[in-house]
Amino acid sequence: MNATSSEEAPGRIVLLTTSHRVAPGLLSWPAWQALHAADRVLCADGAHPQLPYLREAGTAVDEASPTAEELVALCAGGHTVVVVATGEGEPALTDGLARLAGSGRVQMPELELLPASYDLPGARLLDLVQVMDRIRVECPFSSQQTHKGLAKYSIEEVYELVEAIEEGDRDELREELGDVLLQVIFHSRIAEDDPDAPFSVDDVAAGIVAKLIRRHPHVFGDETASTPEEVREHWLRTKAAEKQRSSVTEGVPLTQPGLALAAKLASRVRTAGLDVPLPPTEGIGYDLLALAIHAESEGVDPEAALRAAARAYRDAIRRTENENGESAAADD
């Protein structure tokens, strides 16, 4: 049997996909090889962000949107055609090629899906920033929001996150983390509009990155730490040098729940090595204060402990309600 001649060779179709989350022109080496070796390069979107960079690199790109049949015909004779996919991924074209291949009536070219750029971890955060930016501009509600107006939602979302953690619901945890993240992105976008002291989400991220590096000298510097206690020591020492506080109570938000506030103050006192007697006053508040300080000294989060007890109490209430309901039904 004779080998298939070049005129009869079905050729090759390369569907080149790129990520809008990666700067245009930053393509993989296999992608550049495919582009340089192609007989034709097609793109349906004349405003595709990759096109200026491809043309600058010497790759001729034709603005065209062929059907599946037309594309197969272009490959006849062993030609290679690269299709630079639009953001939607060319579903009509790929569906058409699949139908042709399934018909068995057409000698199909070799089909290859070639990712030309890949998302890095965290790339979807760019989508969130873009979506938030559009909502801030176009939504009648979101465009009017302020930091103060959103504060209550931030508190609610954090409480819902803590509840998801304590309940052990993984799906709920993922959703609530997203809601908390939204608050960070929303506040950062609002901050961009401040006429006097604007900042962006990039400034927020840059600040926390710098802080994490400073406070982890055992990871990014020359210091060593082999235990959690040593890590905490590094953190506290670096934090103290940064803040230069005159009191251990500085930086403790007084608006947090009472048990958490008492435990936080007790933690600051214990860490500083201070001997601070309890106020010589009687009353339920001071009894709770003493309990919170005792819990913190034992390594127990009093807020979490009370919530766990409250959930157990809630379950007991529901059991009692069910029992009473069954009794009432039996009486009827």
C-alpha cells in the first residue's frame, strides 16, 4: 500500500487557548512553536489582546471565523491551521468538529488543544477584582456603599465563617470564606474612591505580604524556629518593635464580644509577664471576667467554649420541644 500523499494528508488543527489572567504575549514555548510552524493562524476576534503581540513577533494572523467544514478544508494537503481561541473557547467550532468526526464521512485533521498560558494559583482573585470594580461602577446599591455602611456586614460574615468552622461543614466553610473575601475586596474598592487617601487592593495585599515576611524571619531571614512557641516569640518580638506601644492594651478592640475581650486582655497581661489583680468588685460581670481569665490561662477560648455549650443547650431545647410535641399529639 502506498503512503498517503501530501495532497491527501488531512493536516492538523491546533486550538490555542490563553488565559486573560496572564499578561498578553506571555505564551508557552510549545505555543510559540505551533504559531511559527503554522501555515495559517486564524482568530475570530480582531480585538483579541494577544494579536498585537503575535504580529509583533512576526506571526501573521487572519481575522476569520470559519465553520468546521471550512476549517477542515483549509487543512487539506497536510496544512496546519492554528485557531487562537476567543474568551468563550470557540464552542460552536468545537461542536461542529465533533459532529464531523462523529459522522465518519470526513477524513478529519489531527486535532490538538494547546493551552498557551496557564493560570497561577490565586489567578481567580483577578476575576473577583474585575467583577467588584464593575459592580462598584454600575450597581445603584454598591456604588453608594461606604466603609461604615458595610461594617455590620463584615462582622456578620466573620461570625458566619466561625460558625461554619465550628460546625465542620466544608461546603459552608468555602462559601463563607468567599463572603469574607468579598468584604476585603469591597472595602478596598471603596478605598480607591477616597479623594484624600486612596488605596487599592494591591496596596492592601502589599502591606500584608510585607508584614508576613517581617514577622517570619525564620522563613525569609536568618533566624531559626523549630517549635510553634519559638515562632510566636519571633512574631511578638517583631510586632512589639513595629508598634512601639506604651501599653499592652493598645490595639485591643473594645467592640469585640465581652468574653473574647476579657481573654484578649488576659493574654496580653500573661505574655507581658505582668501581675495584675482583678478589680475588687463583685457582680456577674466580674465573675465572668474571672472565668474568662481562667479559661485563657488554661488555653481555652472562652467564646468558643460558651458557643459550644450554647449549641448543646439549643439541642436540648429542640429535644424538649419534640418530646412535648409528641406528648401533645398523643393526648389529641
